Amino acid sequence: MDKQRKQIRPGAAGAGSAGAAAGLDKGPAAGAGREMERTAKGDGADDGPVSALEDPVAGKGMAIVFCAFIFILAAAFVLLPSREFSAQENRYLAQAPAPRWETIKSGQFMADIEEYITDQFPARDWWVSFKAQCQKLAGQKENNQVYNAADGYLIGVLAPVDAAAVEKSLSSIQALAKLGENLGEGGAPGDAASGGDSDGIGGAGGENPEKSLEGLRPFRTALLLAPTAGEVLRDKLPAHAYLPDQAQLLELARQRLGDIYLDIGPALKELNAAGGQVYYRTDHHWVTRAAYEGAAAYLAWLGLEPQPLAQYDVTAVTGEFYGTLWSKNSLPSIAPDSIEAYALRAGEPEISVTYYDGSAEETSDSLYAPSYLEGKDKYGYFLNGNKPLTVIRNLDWPGPRLMIFKDSYAHSLIPFLTPYFEEIHVVDLRYWRNDPIEYMKETQIDQVLFLYNAE
């Protein structure tokens, strides 16, 4: 028995050593044993996928693909020309900065290089849209200060109201209205001019108001402050979206200005409640149908009869409009807007339009610029885009003369007013640097309208 045990121990030890040696025995028995072991463990195709770290061939393949991707991007960045403007984002792109010792030392040069690389990255437009789509799929409600609202609408995030700026603007409008009213009542021009902020429009009397206001005709003043989509389309905002309450601003204007303030908020909300479109889904402007409501409110305030909607033919001039909000958001699933033009069935008046752009001027017989429909800024179709001064002369009607201080909300509204005035002088104070009072004297203005959106 002891001898038998001694004979077994070497065998057992030998088997253990053979297992540790992992296949040194080339004999048929050992090979069969290894085959049985692999079968028992499920070796072979049933082991599952092998990672690139375990498979050197796959690892090398991934490395080659990654290096090729980096090389192609670098080559594209070097070989492709730099773009000056992104039509999708509607903005100018950063260009390669010139190295200067001052900017290198301050670190500004590296910041400019980073901005240049970001703006000129190959296929940037595709990556921007891809990012927007991923954020929406992840449930993000807002992208680049734009809410993804219901029914395919994009609604811009509003900045907080600057109370001091609002107060100053309302004071200037109030002073100008008082000036025009006093002139109409035969009051002293100096008394009228003293009612406002000396830095505003109403304080243009200066040190000698009697002289500076001589020749100024009596005029009426009104303010049309259009609420934006964030106020009118609150029913379409995503849950818990925050926007400043424009209603407070509009109520402040109403209280300060009284009956010279035109409240068109209820008409726009009624249009929305009836299922009508009030704003473009991809842009911050109101649509032409909503602009009609603003024009009708102003004409009624003047005591004039607006033309009924049934008297207009409506034409969609484009169905491929992607506006400013889409340029910021770039969500590829948003459908483009249509832009509509309204024309009186009885015929529009014969007009002459002069666009002043700094030292240059351009004359036309139309309020529309079809060339804009071929580019990105299709809203420029109305009134030939933003100009410091535009003068519209109605050759068929010797009536009153209107001066409009405006932003671009006025562009689609003005065609509804053209038949009622002999001249309309459209001023954009962002670009126009002349003295308004002197200009009103020269052009014999007798109506003044401030037309802005409430943002």
C-alpha cells in the first residue's frame, strides 16, 4: 500500500507539472486532453468578441483609422479656403490673426487662434446641426439662447428689461408728443420742448428753442410697441421655461403715454387663439398677417379706415426662409417658413422709394427687393433690408407726411400704410445720426410713429 502511494505521487506531481508547463508534452494523449479542456470551457467561436486591446490586429486597425481621420481633418483645414461668412449661422467668421508681440505677450493671440480654428473647422455647419439634434434628443429645452417650443417654433430667450433705458425712451417720446401737441394748440415752442430729456428726441430745442423749432409743423405722435413671440406664444413654450414678463413693460408704456400708446397685444393673442400664425417659426419677426393688425390699429388711431383683409391678394414669395432663431439653433428637423406679400386687388399706388445708405443712395419703384430671396437674409425682401433712412413718396396721393422711427418689425407693416400718406420717412436710429427735429422741419412732417418690438 505504501509502495503504491509512492508510485502514485510522482504521477500526480507529473500531471501538475504538465498542466503548469502549458502544453510542453506533444504526445497524443496530452493533445486530446487539451482539446477536451477547450471543449469543456466553450473555447473557440463561443468565447464572445475579443476587444481591440486583446487583438493586436484590430487595435492597429483602429489606430490607423483614427490617425487617418486626424490627417484628413488637418489636411482639409489647411487646404480648404477660409470662409468669411456663415449663411447658416448668419454671422461673420473669425479669420487667421496676424501675430504681434503685444497680442502674443497678452495671450490674446492664442485666444484669437482658438476662435479661428473653431470658426473655420471643416464641415462646421454639419457639426453645429449635429450638436443641436443631439441636445434635443437628450431632452434639452434650450440651445444657444433659443427654446425648442411646440409646433416646430423656435422662441428666443429674452434678456431682462433695462428699466433705466425704458424710462429714458418713454420720457423722450412723451416730450416729443407734448411738443407736437403744443404746436397744434398754438403754444410756445420753447415751453413744449422743455418737457423732456435734453438728450432725447424731445429735447432738441437746445439753448434757443424758439429759433430751432421755428418752421416746425404741428404733429401727432404715437408709439406701437409690438410684443414678441415670448409673450404672445407662451402656450407653446416648453414646461418651466423662463422668460421675463413683457406684460409689465407694455403696461408701463400704457400708463406713461396714455392714449398715444397703441396696444396690439390683444389682437395678436386673438389671432393666435384662432389658429392663425403670428410669428415666423424660425425667426423673431412677426409675419405679414400680424403686421397687418399693427397697421390697422395705427390707421384706426388716426381716424382712417383700414382696407379689409378681403381686399388683398396674398402671395407666398418664398417657402425656404430660415430666420435668425434657426441660425442660432440650427436644428435640422425644423421646416422652413414661408414669406407672404400682400397687394391690394384694386391696385397699389404708384410710388418712388429712395434708400439712403450712408453716402450712397438707391432709387426704386417698389417696397420689395426680390434679390434678397436668393440669399440667407430673406426678410430683407421687405423694404430692401436695414437702411439708415428710407423715403417713400406716393405719387397718387397728396396727403399727410409720416415719419417712422423703427426697428425691422416695421418693414412688413409699412406697405399697408403707403396708400394713406404722401410721404413716409423711415428712420433707423441705430444708423442715422441726423437731428430729427431739423429733419422734421425740412420735410414738413405732421405725423410721427415709433414702431419697435418689445424685446
